[in-house]
Amino acid sequence: MRLKMENNTIELIRQKPDRKITYSEYINSLLYTADTGYYMNNKEKIGKQGDFYTTSNLSDAFGCTLARWLLHVIHEYSIPPVLCEIGGGTGRLAQSILTYIKNNDPAIYNILQYSIVDISPFQRQKQIAALSGFDNVLFIETLASLPVMRGIIFSNELFDALPVHVIEEKQGMLFEVMITEKEGKLAEVFEPLENLEILRFLQQQNISLNEGQRFEVPLEMVSYLESIAGHLQEGFLVTIDYGYTNNQWMEAAHKKGSLRGYFNHQMIENVLLYPAQMDITSHIHFDALTHYGAEFGLKSEELLGQQEFLLQAGILEELRDHSGADPFSETAKRNRAIRDLVVPGGISSYFRVLLQSRGISEIDSLFPKK
């Protein structure tokens, strides 16, 4: 597979008149090519046998807490119980949410509509298997097939998986980092930045790079956000992901950008390695999501650390009495997972939750009152 995808990428490069492709083209080819792309093939991706974990796969408490919040805003703002998860992974998050709603609010559950949009055939099959006990779930291949809806659209680690362009400042000039072929191998080459969409993004976001700084430009994220906004007539958009604000992007620690690969739970800095065999990801731009979201009719309500969101949404209510001495009991393991989700420096420290709304005139409280 690795050799095949490397050859496919080299062939893609050779088809170009100047024998160069953008990083966005490269990432899109490796992740989303039908049958062979990383997200499109039958390789395990999430969990112990895969390349990475997601927070929703560590414990059902994450999904239960999100479900608790979803029920709050459904009741508080009379939002139709229509939920759409984009990028459903293994289906475990949906399973936790649906189980919680079924057990705690059967009246809502009985009229609930739940859709999962996922382009990956492999992941869709996993979702169908995981959710076989629920009869109110619709599995959708592309966002274009989702009807315009009143309800709540949400995602967990979605935007970080979209292709990005890569630019770098060298000797006072901006260059786009391209991928080319040298002696049968993939290599980077620098071209003066001429892409008007990239230049427009930098201007609108007031981004000015420092000498030697590398920066990922998420044009695909902006385009996909516009599509999502076009499908939300009224309700909330919830984005859970890891990323930075524009000020944080300018910190010295992020000078080399954030583009990374994950292969067998190892972080790989050189994303030209392991074609289609590893996840390729970058930190997302939260300021851009709020800026362009406003252009597309979405009002930014809150940008919270994931720890703060989970605590305000009531994750501590998910703790269970544990009087036994067995530290490996299911209750003990679940309580430890909850602790890991909320302690400073834990996994949630890398994540944020952006809450955006559309068509809701007055928002009093986004969280249940204590």
C-alpha cells in the first residue's frame, strides 16, 4: 500500500505541468482517495490497534456529558431534537449519546432524529455495527446529502483532518511549500506565494509571519464551514478540536507549524513518510472559525477549554460510587477516565469547544444552572 500510494502521488506530480503539487493536494490525495486513501481504506485507525485515540473513545462519560448538554439546550431553547454528528469515527460517541438520551429523557428519544455524516466506508460500517440497537439513526456519506435542518450539528476532531496549504517566510518573502519528485522520492520545494485565496486569508486574519516561520492555511476548513452553515437553518454548531487562536499561532513554540502524522501511536514530523498509512493532521484556527462563521451567518457564543465545557456541562455527575478495593473494576476505570478528562494537564488541555448559534434570538444560559 505504501509503495502504491507513493507511486500514485509521484504520478499526480508528474501530471502537473510544473511537476509540483500543493500540500493541500498532497494531503487530500493521501487521506481521501477512494479505496486507497487513509480514511477510505480498511485499516484500523482509532484505538489500540490503530494510530490514535479520540477523547470519545476513552470513556462513555465524554458522550454522556455531551448528551447532557444537548438535552439542556434542546429544552432551554425549544430546539427540535435533530442531531447531526459529522465524522462519526467508530460510532462510540453516538452510542454514548443515544444511550444517555434513551435512559434519561425517553420523551425526547422517541422523537429524536440522529444523523452521522462520514465519507469513510470503513468507518460507516463500524458505526452501523455499533448502533445496530438504535432505529433512529441515519448514515450519510456526504454533507451535501444532509437536508437543511433545525437542530444541532456537532463534530469531534473533524476540522484537524482537512487538507491545508503550507506557507513559510524566508528572507522577508512569503513562499508556498510545494511537493515535488526528486530521484523518485517526495521532496519539498518553495515557490513564491501567488495563491490569492491564501493571501486573502492572511489579510482577513491579520496574519504576519516571522522569519523562518511555517504556517498552515486552512482554506478547506473555511469552505467546509460554509457548507455546514448552509445546512443549519436554526440551532447550534458545536466544534470540539485542538487548535490555536491567532495570537497563539504567533508564539515561538509554533514556529514550525503543526502539521504532523500519527502512525502506530507515534507522532511523525515528516508527513512525506508512510503514504496513506498514517493520519495527517494539523491544529485548527479557532479565530478563523469564528470570523468566517460570522460571515456565513453563525454567531459565536463561547470558546471554552474542553475541561471547562465538560465541568460546566456536568461531567462530575457521571462519577459513580466506588467502595470496592479493585482498582481495575469498570467503575474505578470509568472514574479515572473522568478525572483524566478534567484534571489540568490531562488530555482535555489540548482541546477546545467552540459554540456557535444561528437563528436563536436570546441566549441566557448555555449550561444547566448548578
